[in-house]
Amino acid sequence: MHTVGPHLSIAGGLDLVFDQAQELGCNALGMFTKNQRQWKAKPIEEEQARLFRSKASEAGFTASQILVHDSYLINLGHPDAQKRAVSLEAFVDELERVRQLGLTLLNFHPGSHLGLADPDESLLLVSQSIDEALGRTEGTIAVIENTAGQGTNLGSTLEQLAVIYERCRTKDRVGFCLDTCHLHAAGYDLSTVEGLERVLSRFDELLGLENLRGMHLNDAKAEAGSHLDRHASLGEGTIGWACFDAIATDPRLCNIPLILETVDREKWKAEVARIRRAELS
């Protein structure tokens, strides 16, 4: 079964994501557990966590259908040791918040070398930071997301993701999320089904499709290879529906959260319906 839904707002309470999901006809969802542009947040109280777990169960959501995203501020590859330590503490907190909610998947960007270190050195720092954070927490899986390759960001190629993975000691708690807009912008042309197949085959060769824990389904406003992270509604960008229809019918992509981060919320219900309908057609 394919599971799909948007990244939903937590305004008003974490548990309200399930009300939104039911209105949209989702069977997966993405979310933050705190303000994504702040380092710290009020701890999750046990009653709040209990309500979240209860509503998840009532709505028929399991942990494998929910992809949490961490704070945009975190940079596990920061060359400055003190600033990287701040990111590491925030990342540990994010991992723990996911566990408190009864979930398992924390999606994050690898980070950036900021022009202050060789990219390979920063990739090693990312791996080391992941290992340290996982060593201080239990259960949660660190899900690394590919990037569009803007500026000094790491992780825009499958090869760089493979370097991070190979250097991690705790491989059983490391997975990956492929963002279609980021892939396209990084130079992996997804405007054809053949392009999608090349990406999935290369991912399987380097990392193993069993380690693909989620996808972000976003069309792209810019051309392939632009390195511009500009999302578009499905079918309205330079990727097009052929790719997303193929994802919706590919049995290798069942049972992982397919999360929309598309720009027009008014189209979410239709986008979800088309992805879910494609599987049945």
C-alpha cells in the first residue's frame, strides 16, 4: 500500500495533525514537533504525548506513516566545533521528541560546510554527529534527506549520501528520504519515468532500497540541474505527472511515507487523491 499526505501544521497542538489528515484523505503525513526556526522548545509533556499517540491510533496511523522533520537550524557538518555541538544537542532533543510521541522517523538535512572546510571533512563530521546522537538516544531512525546543492550544502548527490552512510557505525538506525525537487535540481532529471528509474537503481546500488524510509513529492519550478530549491505543485513544474504517477504505482515504494511539500494547500486534497487513485487504477 502506498501511503501519502502533506507536511501538516502543528499550530494549536501536535495531535491536530490527525484531524487535518482525515479531512484531506491522507494515510501518511509529515510534521514538525516544534517551531522549525528555533533552537529550543518547551518539552513535550507526557499528557500531550499520550493524547498524540491515542489520536494516531484512532486515525489508523502507525509510526511508519509519519515522517517528522527537524529544525532547519541544525547543521551536523558545521566545521566549527562549538557551533556543531549546539546543533548536536538540538538534534538529540529532536530524536527524543520523536520517541516520546511513539514515532520512529526523524528526517533531516545533512548540513553545510559553509566554505570553511573541505566538503569531505564535513561529510565525516555529519557521520560522527549522527553516531554520537544515536548513541545517546534509543529507537528513533535518523533519516537523511538529499539536497538541491545550493551554495555549500552537503548531500546533493547519491554518492555523498553513500559516503555519510558508509562512515556511520550505527547503520541500522540510519535511513534516507529522497526529495524529488531536490533530486531534479541537483541534476537527476526526473521529467521522464526512465529518469526516475535511473535514480532508484543507483540508490539501490549505493544504499539499498530497503534503507529508503520516505520520499518528499514535490514538483520543481526550475530546470533540472539548476540547484534551486523551488517547489511547485505536482504536475505544474519541470518534473511533471509522469514521474509522480510512476511513484504511485511502483511496488518498491509501498509502505513508506510519501510526503507532499507542495506550495498550494488548496490542491493538497486533489494531489493526495490522484496519488492514491493511481495505485488502484
